[in-house]
Amino acid sequence: MTHSKPDDDTSNIDPSVADEVARAMEPYRGVMPPEVQQTMEEILTHALLTHPIGSLLMNRVKPRAERIRSGVEQADGSAAHEATKKAGSK
């Protein structure tokens, strides 16, 4: 049985996804043929990027922005300027 490769361009994979795939594949290195490992990596990467559960799991393991000071942060890690301005202008 052959599997078709996912259509996704894997050259721009988020480093956290690539790290998780590498970590998951570590027990199979040297045990399975390279072409089987490559297929498993492609399937796992595709699932982590496109499946709703895989995407949810990747959002949980992604590194979070380091908090420099207390305050409100947006999802992308940048501080919410309006909240900071209001808090400091008493």
C-alpha cells in the first residue's frame, strides 16, 4: 500500500513543529528504513499542521513570549499599549 505525500510545502515549517516531529521520531532512527522514516515524518507534520487536534496540541507546546514586566499581553506576545498607558496614568 502506498501513501501519497501531503501537498503542503514543508520548507517553511514552524521550528516548534519540526522540533516536535524530530522528538517523536527519535526512537525510530536507525531502526526503520530511511524512506519509511521520511514518510512517517511527512504524515506526522501534515497532521500537526492541518488536523484540528494536532493544531491544538501544537498551540499548547509552542514556546510562549517571555514576560518582561507585569501587564496585559496579546496572543503574539506583544504588550497591549492601551492597557499599559491607562495603568500608568493615575
